[in-house]
Amino acid sequence: MRQQQVTGLGAVMTTVAMSLGSAVAVGDLRTLAANISLVRHGLEFSPGATIFVSSLATLTLAASVLGAGVLGDKYGMKRMFVAGACGAVAFGLMGATAPNVEVLMIARACIGVAFAFLTGLSLAIMNAVFPRDRRAGAIAGYLAAVYAFGVVPATVGSLLAERIGWRSGFLVTPALAILVLVITLRYVPETQSAHRRTDIVGLRNLST
């Protein structure tokens, strides 16, 4: 069965969904970095915990991105990308409502895994669903849009955190992730699954 490819409005919306999905992750990390002092003051945790909270999502993203690619190949990239968007919604809300630093750490660790699916699969989906003669232009547009969209979460999140409170800054990520989810489900075709055995040992070796 041939891979379904996108044209017209579907091509535009697929580019928007994939670039915005990747930008959600980039923007979220920037937002937390810019507002970590407000978060620390709000939950009253130590300087040592501040460093850990700031880097936790980045660490879990890096550790999970290879696994996200493997699962995308095995079960369908769109399906796993949608799972990542759902995770960004759920754990973004968990972070926004965290009653203490321990819950916030759990939320940040889990949202990093969700970001691995968004960032790790977005470009792969673009490569799979665009015909070869339009792929280079589509990917160039995707990269430009990631850069442009990446400014939005950090800017809006910082403004909300300063004027309303640090919890409101965390709400930008789930709001944008819901938009990504809606567009993806409506316009992005599923990719073909790879019917091969997953090399767990090899994947573990690559991750360490």
C-alpha cells in the first residue's frame, strides 16, 4: 500500500501542525528558563532543586527521542505524534496545578517524553507525507515555521507569568498542544507501520 501524501490545504495544515508541535516543545523550555525564579518563589524550593527542575524536561526529551522514532515506525508516526500532543496537554496542566516541587518534577519529566514524540516525529512525518519533488520546499517551510512559532509560547508564557502568576505561564503549552492535536487529527495522514521486530538492546545502547 502506498503512503498517502498531502496536497493543497492538507499540505499547508500538515506543515502548520508539525512545525507548531515542535515549536511547543522549544517554546515551553524557553518559557520555564525565563520564569524559573517566579516558579521557585511560588513553590518555595531550593536553588539545587531549581537547577533540576530547569533541566529535567530536556534530559527526558533527549533520553526518549530515539524510542519515539522506533515507536513511530512500528505503530504509525501520526498516532505517536498525537500521543505526544496528548501528553503535552496532560502534563502541562499537571505542571500548572502542581502543589509542590515533587509533583512539578514528575510533570516536567513526563512532559519531556511527550516533547520527544513531538520533536522527534514532526520532521519524519513531513518527510513521509510530502511527495519527493516538493519535499525540500516543504521541509524548508517547516523549519522556518518552527523558528517563527517558537517565539510565541515563550513570549506569551512570560507575559502571563509576570502579570498573572507563574501557573498561567504553564498553560500556554497545553493550549497550543490542543491546537496541534485538532489540526493533526483533521489533516495529517497516518504513515505506514514497519512490521519488524524492535531491537530493544540496540536502542538501549544508543541511548546510553
